[in-house]
Amino acid sequence: MKKTLTVLLAASLILSGCGWRSWFGGGDAPPNADLTAIEANNPLIPVQREGLFRRPKAADSTVLIAKVTKLQIDRTPTGAIILAEGVASRQGAFAAILTPSGGTLIPEDGILRLDFRVAYPVYDTIIGSEQSRKVTDGLALSRQELAGINQVIVTGAQNSMQSRRR
């Protein structure tokens, strides 16, 4: 009994030294990764590594919402919330998101341009009533992000709405 216990204890100590994280993709970054560029962006955000149980990011399957019907900007103690409402072209729209048109929240000439995007199911759905196709999404902005913004434009497939700072 003592011999078996000693062997099990020694084996568990040896295996724990191998590093559980390295078995499942939590080890060091690949040697060709440019860590200085990653750390320069934001050192507080950890580097995403490929591992055994991580899936590759799916391609963006969202499209512009059919029509933007409402744009509202509400002040908060830390900045503002941009609320947009739209009508999808058919029922079943999900994963609504307001994304910057240029890829960043940095305004161009004081104008922040946002795309109102949604995803649809892969199967066909009915069109239904306008009320059943309404989708709402919001985007929170800090005071620093609001500093250079004088106008917000939210774009859909058929129209766009804008709001100016007073």
C-alpha cells in the first residue's frame, strides 16, 4: 500500500509540473507573434490564443437593418447611450448591433457614423407585421469618446437618421 501511494504521489507531482495550461492551448504565444504590437494596443487585454477547445471566429453574417425608425441619445453620468430602433425586412432578426462605419469610434469631422446591423436565421421566415419586426439596440459611450462628437448618424439599408448636439 505504501509503495502504491508513493508511486501515485510522485506521478501526480511530475504531471503537475508539465503544465495543464499548455495541454489546452494556454501556453506561451507562438514565436512568430508580434507581442510588442499587441501590448502597444492595450496591455490589459490578454492575447487570445488558439487552443484545443477554442473555435475560430465565425465570419460576419450580419446585414444592415431594412429601415431605421428611431434614434435617441440619452445622457448618463459617465457619458451617453445611443439607442436606435429599426424594422427588419423579415421576422426572426437577432444579434442587433450598432457598429462604427469606419471601424473605430473616432469621429470624422465631428461626425460619428454607425451602421445598424442584424443577423437573420438561415431558414426562411415570414415577413409579418411591422410591429413584429422591430429591433432595438444601444451603444454606450464614455465622456472621452463623446468629446469630439457633434453629430451621430445611424445608417440602415433604406435610410439613415441623425442627431446633433445642442
